Amino acid sequence: MSSDAPALSAIIISLNDEATIARCVRAVVEQECPEPFEVIVVTSGHDRTAAIVREQFPQVTLIELPAPALPGAARNAGLRVARGAYITFPGSHIELFPGSLAARLRAHRLGYPMVTGAAMNGTQTLAGWASYFLDHSTHLPGQPPRVLRDPPVTCSYAREPLLALGGFPEDLRTGEDTTVNLALARAGYTAYQDPQIRFIHYSPCRTPWQLVRHHFTRGRGAGRLLMERYRRERTESGIRPATVGRTLADGLGIGLVAGRLWRITANVARWGAGYRAAYAAVFPLVVLGALATWAGKWYEITRYGLRVGRLHLPAPFSFRAGSR
């Protein structure tokens, strides 16, 4: 990298976000940071998002994709032109708090290739709060700085490991970052969480119906990741139904929903001072969203089974495509 390259690249991906893009970009370009950073906006779709960025923020690098793009393709388009040693992706549904980029850069400078922070809820409806707890119970602001044992849900990256991995998968509607985070964790890269890195997340889940639809879609993405793991284990170890069955059983049992709810509740109890009353009020909707995610996994796994024929599942899950 050249000596005049920025320390950090902030890549904002957007699809038809003319109503929110100015808020997001302004929160990034107005950050104060002790080292240089660049802002890249990648837009696709058919509304005025690109025109708004061009008119209001001429200092950013604007990439206009010719057709609506999935998140992985949009991320990779920005990654190809990014020059920073570290890469962050504040999406169009994110608003950064002042000082967040500086805190993120400090955490990366400690030697951590993956860095995440604390999320606040920007969708102040009952469904919005439920979605917040479902998505961000591991990002509650009451947590101390810590090294994470598991891959983070969302994070920024050291540039070189991300490039070595080949960037993000471009065929997923959701979960493209989860795929990368899991791969980096398997390769031995660690993650760090610093609550000084703060952002507001604006969920699309304003109503219970939107909550169900959104988390069903997220469940489908998780189901596709589970199928990738299934295929990888079959390739690496041969057809070993017991091993592969255990892999799939992790994502099929209704106990998965209970376990997820227990973890969310424990996180709120431990780190959610000031959020506990809100959590109690929306808990039925949290259950509904968790069930929608589980149903989305089942839907995607069943589609895979019907497509390829036989899945080596443990009884009573085994079935053959076309069977009745």
C-alpha cells in the first residue's frame, strides 16, 4: 500500500435508500479521526440515492452499479477500490456516533483483525425493539471491552485477511458477512469488542408482520450457511451420516429456539441495564421472531433436500426427495 493511503476505508452499501442515505453518509464523513480515512458509497437500484450522494457529499467516492446488487457484490465493489489498511461497512441502516471510527481504528491498532462495537436501537416500535434484541443482544452497550470467543455478528476487518479470503460471497441475500466472519475465525483470526464503537441500527421491522418476514429471510440465510457446512463436511470426510447428521441437527431442533431465547435473556440480564423493561414488554415478539428464523432455516433445508435428493439426517429427520 502507498504511503499516502488512508488508515481506514468506510464502505457504505445502499440499495434504493434515498430516504436514509444522507443521514448515514453525514454521520461518517463528519467523524473526527486521528488518522486519515476515506468514505466510499456503493449504490444500486432505481431511485435517487446516487444523485443525493453526488449533490450533498462530493468528497466521497461514489460507485454506481448498473443493476440492483446483492450485499456481497456491493461490498466487493467497494473493496476493490478501497485503500485503507482496515475496512468497515456502515450500512445505509446505520448511523455512527461521533468518535466511533477513531475507537474502531484504535482497536484494530491493538492487533485485532475483526472489531465490533455496541448497537443502539433506532426503530422505536414494539417490533423494532424485538428485532433489536434478536439481532444485537451481543452488542448491548453495557458490555466491557473484551476479546470474543465466537465470531462477531457484524464487524470491521483488517484488509489483508479479507482480500486473502476473496471478499464476500455474491450469491447470498443475507448472511454474506457471517460467512466471512466464520471463515476468518476458522483461520485463527480473533475478534475484539469495544463499547466505545457505538452506532444506531435502524431496523426495517416496524410492524409484527415485517418482523416475521425479515427474520424468516434471515433464517433462510442461516439455512443456506448450514447447507454449505453440510456439503463441506461430506466433501472433507466422505459420506458419514452420523457426522453430517449432527451438523444439521444443530439447526433443526426446536431446542435451538429455546437456546437462543435463553442466551438473549441472559445477555439482557447481564449487560442490558436500562433495557430490561423494554425486553419484558416485547418478549412475545422476540419469541415470534425467533420462531420465524427457525422456520426460515427449515424452509431452506427442505428446499435443498428436494433439490439434491437424499439428505443424511438422523432419524426422524431423514427423507428422500419426492417421497410422501
